[in-house]
Amino acid sequence: MLIHIHDNILAQKMLSPYINVETPPKLCFSITILVSLLLIVSHGYTTLTKADNDTFSTVSVGAIINTESRMGKEMKTAVEISVQNFNKRSKKFKLRLCYRKSSSDPVHAIFSAEELIKKNGAQVVIGMESWQEAALVAQVGNKAQIPILSFATPATTSPSTPPRWPFLIQMATNETAQTNCIASIISFFHWRKVIVIYEEEPYGGDPATLSLLFEALHKVGSELEYRVVLPPISSVHDPQGVVRKELLNLLSKQSRAFILLRSSVPLAMHLFREAKGIGLMGRDSAWIITESIASLIHAVNSSVISSMEGALGIKSNYSETNKIYQEFYNQFRRAFRSEYPEEDNSQPGVYALRAYDGMTTITNALEDISNNTITLAELFDKILSSNFSGLSGQIGFEHGTLSQNQTFKIINIIGKSYRDIGFWSSELGLSKEKNSDGSTTLFPGILHWPGDLWRVPKGWAMPTSGRPLRIGVPRITSFEKFVSVTEDPNPRNMYKGFCIDVFNAVEKILEEAYEFPYVFEAYNGSYDDLVNHVYNKSYDAVVGDVTILAARWDHVEFTQPFAESGLSMIVPIKKDSQKAWMFVKPFTMEMWMVTFAIFIYTMLVVWFLEHRSNPDFRGPLRNQLVTAISFTFSSLFFAHREKLQNNFTRMVVVVWLFVVLIISSSYTASLASMLTVQKLQPNVTDIEFLKRTNSIVGYDCGYMKTYLLDVLKFKSENIRNVSSEYYYDDFFKNGSIMAAFMELPYANVFINEYCTGYTAVPQNYRFGGLGFVFQKGSPIAMDVSKAILTISENGQLKSIQEKWFSPSTKCLLAKTTLDTDSLSIGSFLGLYLITISTSTACFLLFCFQLVKNFRQHLKESETTPSNESVWMKANRFVRYFHKGEIKRSGEAPTFPQEHGGDEWIFPLSVLESTISGSDASRASPSTEAEMAYIS
């Protein structure tokens, strides 16, 4: 269908609601057909916009822009420049702009859109600064089926957007990227709590951006403490008074990190003037302004910019150096100054660039048309398929939404101007800026912060001399060494103990960075109540022996623990009276068995080496056995009397004596330690035993009662509170309690004082440790945690522990232990391997020498038959070894000739059975002689 015919028919459809309801339907249909035929005939089946060959086709573009705002003025100028440039170069089409003024009432945009379409024949509608306007105009576009280009920034891109508004094209990305950028800045500077300020939507309700920001902050570990909702500036008569009233409420809040999420420029001017006047732009305050303000800051009066000094801003990043931008920049400044001479600054912002790029998508689509005839559907498809590098970035659409990857520039407002300090992108997050020398820095140099602060602001209401930090200190404690409160004219001297000394050491470190005034206030109550007073802001902090628990963690901020914590059970001790078998305890059973085996092995090797040459190791079998055992056993005490004849034996014995020396010395030392050190054993070691026997147990603090009941499952009637460390000894002695459950630090203090009568049995239950308490989100807690790590690493914390928790004199003199480990085989494995290796090597070498001598003996013997069996040779070798070669002092070696009845000899019966039968008949004379000798 031709475009002009389509527009006329569309106009008739739009006028249909105004037709009288009493008109007959057939008459309406006839009129419609008649009009259509007349139009077709009058135009000769050609488009209405098509004239002679010397004319152009005209395309009407409707624009809904608020020309009273700076944003609208920039958009209008940019759109006009784009139209002028296109009309100059196009040879097929001419653009005709039709304006309608936008207002604060989004409903007005509906009538403006309908008027542009019906009266002006707009074939495309652009503009709409707010998302509410864009959504309403998109509904009109759906009915008219014409493209709607919106410059409004949606909070999110919903999957349902294309089906609901199929003809809507969004020339802006959603605000998810901007909220992630804000969260990255908050995380980088470690601001845990923030306050959000925004201008209310004209029809009320929170902006969708607020929920996105809440999620982004949650991901980086920060949270929204408070929000300030300012009414639209157009709806109030005294905006300055309204803003001041809302800001005064913030003085009672702790957070000093502010985010101006969405606001008009006039309202932002009032906001920063009043914030500076009441002190919210002072030291340790931090402000972040979003793109809606930062992108227009070039147009803000210099006096207003000075009140924003130190704030950080987020702006869309785009190139200002390419040729296209420079040409547009010059055109824009000339046109803007000509049309709006009242404006001080004529530089274009990102909204002007987006408006220009939006018109460029339309002009590019028209240029892609091959002829002068175009349908709305074809125009819409051409716009959606746009892909070019625009002034604001890469332009392309996905499901009707701008698909460019958003990159933001982070700015720091200084004086009456600003400077770029970094970048953020969805792919890289906060990225580094490249310097002229090629190096890169993230947020280079010292940033300019509110109040001329030289360091990163805490984003928190820091204590001052006029308002010092109020710190609660527990007055009622179980163990006074941790914290105690006494009466003293000097308030600082009232508070003593381990926790107080740790805090004083931390204070000195903090004062190197900033002023840290504070006052202690003694509190009479439970620890849980004291922690709750920090939660409800009655106190700023708590210094004392407060245990870090999960239930408390949800409400307050804990520092790094300065003392470990866990469950410990204190029970009376009993002395070990079973000493009858104490002498075997220095060695483990495995050690005893291995030692005995090596003892036997060494004894056999010594006997084997000495039996052939040493008369002390010969004779009857019983005598030889007794001699070998006696020699080896007496060597344990270096009291052996037998003289050694064999060099191999001497080597074995030397190594054995060395091993014996080490083993005996270790045994003596271990046994002496076991006998002299007092052995202490706990009366009870098992929690289950206490529960089975319904024994009464004591505890020292409130939460320990809950722990005993809920976790350890003690009966309520079997637990008893012990309010002071001095009562435990009496309760144990009179039988009021069988055991006491304490935290590990308290148990150490108790044992250091009562070491001779009680012992601690650690349990496998851990707590978070002892830490200081601050309000949730307080940056001071992070600084204190870092200071605790510092004093822990430099040894100062250990010195404080030794000062308060050193054992008493009697405990130092009577140091106790629960157990002394027996010596195991692992401690002597090397020694045993040496003696075994030496004995085995000497044994093998001796055997080698013995075999060699035996062969020489056989060669020298003339009675040896050549066909002698192996068994006979083995018997001859045994007898050769047994006869030996006796050496006496001053005499040559001799061989024994006579054998007593008890002397060990080779059994004759075995020999007879071996040579029986035919072998016996063939026995040589020499064999018979030898048998006669044996018998």
C-alpha cells in the first residue's frame, strides 16, 4: 500500500471514535470505500508525497521535547542540526520536523503524539525524556503502527518490552550498568552504608533504579541505610525550605556517603547549597552524582558547581577527538548560542549526542531506500537494522533496545570545574587511566574530597571533640583480668584489664591517621543487652571481652578477634598412682619388640663369628647358649668379660655398643622424666558421662547457658551459674559442681591460678573469639581490625598477654602435664638399620671366608673322594666349622680331637640314613675311617 494512502486510512481509523454511535455501520463502510476510491483516482496510483521528477518525497518527523529544560534544549538543537544536514545532502527525501512541547504531566504526551500523527502526519515520533512518557507514547505508536524513538532511560530491559510496545525503539541503555558502576565505586572506597537521595516521580512511587541499586550494593557487601525522597520541584512553592528540612533529618544518621540517584538540575542546585550550609559537605562526607546530573554539569552555574566540590560523578564516555564530533561540536555551539543566548555554556552533552544519533538512525534508514517510495514497515525495519558508529558510541539495536556496551567516565568536581579520574565498563569494572608516560593508575593522585580532606573519606559521622565516641564497658564481669571498673578521680584510670590495654594500643595507631576522641561509660547489665545498645545507637562501640557470635553478628559490626575462643571444660585432677609397670612406659610396645629382636639377632651373629675360633664360645650346647646370652646381655651394661678373637665380631660389637649407649641413655632420661614429673589426670573427660550421671556443671556467662541447653543438651536443673572466678574453687570442693564450662581465654586464666588442683579438657567446639563491637557499617571497625593485626604482628599483643595472663609463681614451679609420650621405633630407626646392616655384612663376609678356607682344606686333604655327594660335602663343611681353629694366647691354632658326651656333633643317624644301601657298600676307606672317628 502506498504510504500516503496508508496515512489517510490511518487518519480515518483514528477519527472513528468521534463518529456518532447512531450512524449505521453500512453507511460508514460505504463512505470509507468512496473516499478511498477518490483518493486512488486523484493520485493516479502514485504516492501522495511523490510529485514531479524535480521534487522530493517528504517524511514528517514528530518530536516531543521539553524545550524549557537544558536537556530538552540540547536535544532540540541536535535534532535540528541532523535534519538540516540530511536535507542538504539527500536527493530523494526531505525531513519535516513538527514539535510538541513536553511537560511534567506524562498524560500530556499522549495528546501531543496523537496530534502529531493526526494533524501533522508524523511518520516517526522521537523525544520523551522520561520513561513514563515513552511508555504512554508507545501505546499510541502501537495503534498507529509507526516507529517511536525514545531518549528516556529505562530502569531495566524487560523481556516483555517488545511484545507490549512492538514499535518502540529505545535510544538509551537501561540503568543496570549505572547502578553497578555506583556499587563498584562504593566497594572500592569501602563505604559500607549509603544514603540515597532522589526526586520523586510525578505520579509517585519509587524509581525502579532504586531496586537495582539495592541489589548491586548487596553484591559488594554494602547496604542502604536511609533514603530521602524529594518532591518534584514543579510541585513545591519553596523548594529550598523543603530540601533543607529533609537534609536536617540526615544529621541523626551515621552514614555520610550520599548518592544522588535521580534529580532535575534545579533541584540538585538547591540540594547541594543546603547540604553545604548544614555541614553535609564537610570532612568524611562523600557524594556521588549519577549521569542525569553529571552529564549536564557543564551547563550548571559556576557558583552551584563550587557547592558540589569534592563530589564524584558518572558520565557516559564518548570520543571527543574524532572529526565527526568536531564538526558537530562547532555546528551545535553556533546554533545553540543563536537560539538560546541566555545559556552561559553552549557545549553539547551526551543527551545532545544521543538525539543526533537518534535522528541519524532515521536518516540512514531513508538513505538505504532504493527508490522514493517507502512504507512504514520498511522504515521501521531499516531503523532496527542500524549499525554505525555514532557520536555517543556504537549504535545498534537488539529487541528494540540500544545494545551498546556502556562505558562510564568517573569525574571529580574541583572548584568550578571537574577532571576525569577513571573509567568503568561492564566487562572490566573500574579500569585504570593511562598516563602520558605509559603508566597506569586507578584514580590517580590525591582526589579532591568535600571539606578539603586529603584522605579517602570514611563516609561516616566520625567522632569529634564536641561529639566523642561513646564506648560502653561492661562493669559486671566474671574474670577481672579482662576488664574491670574501679572508682578513680581520673575517668581513664577507672578502666583496666587486658581488653583495655589492647584498645589503648589500637588507639595510638588510629590517632596516626585521624583524630579519635572517645569516652568510656560503665554499663551494669548483661553482655547481650550491651551489644543491643550499640544496635539501637545508644552506644557507638563496646570495649570488653565480648564473644563474636552469629546472633550478634546480624546486628552489629565486630572487629578482628584479639583473642581466640572455644569451649573448654574445667575438672579437678587426680594423681596417677599406678606405677608398678612404670619401667616399661619409656618405650612403646613396638619399640620393645623390635629391640628384643635385634638383641637376639646380634647374639646369634656374635656366637656364629666366635664359635670357630674362641674357646669361650665352644663346649656343650647349653654352655654355648648361656655364654652367647650372657655376653650380649652384659654388653648392655658394658660388663662383658669374654675376649673376642674375630675381627668381624669386634666390628659388630662396637656398633652394637654404640646403639646400646644411645638406647640406654634415652630410656634412662624418659623414665626419669616420668618418675619425677607429677602425673595429673582429669577426673572427668567425657561430656556424655556428665549427662548420664546428671552431674551439676557450672558456667560463667549468659550465652553459655543457652549453649549448654541447646547444643550440648544438658538439663536445665543440672547447670548452675558461677558469677565470679573466685567461686569456682569453693564450688568444686563442696561438690556443688562436677565440672565447669568456660571459654578458652577464661580457662587459661583459671588454670594459671589453680594449676595444682584443676586441669582444662579442650572440647571440639569453637567460637568466633573476643572482639570489639561497633555499629553496623562503621568504617572505624575496619580500621580497628587492621590495627589489631598490626599489634599482633609486631609482638605488642603478645606482650600484653604476658602482662595479664602469666602463670602464677606456684604454677611455674610445679609445671604440670597430662601425658608424656613414650619413645617409639621412629626415633631409633636409623640406629637399628645401622646395627642390622653391620651385623649382616660381617656375617656374610665371614661365611665367604669360611667357604674359601673349606675349599682349600678339601684340596689339601688326600682322603676326599672325587664322587662325594652334596650331602656329604655339607656334612664335612659343618664338621669343619664345628671343629674350628682354637686360638690361645701365645700358641698356634689347634684343632680339637676329642669330644665330650655333651659336645654338639653332627647326628650320626642322619649320616647313616644318607649313605645306606648301595652307597654304603661303595663307601671309601676314608669315609669309613671318618665314621669310626665320629662314633
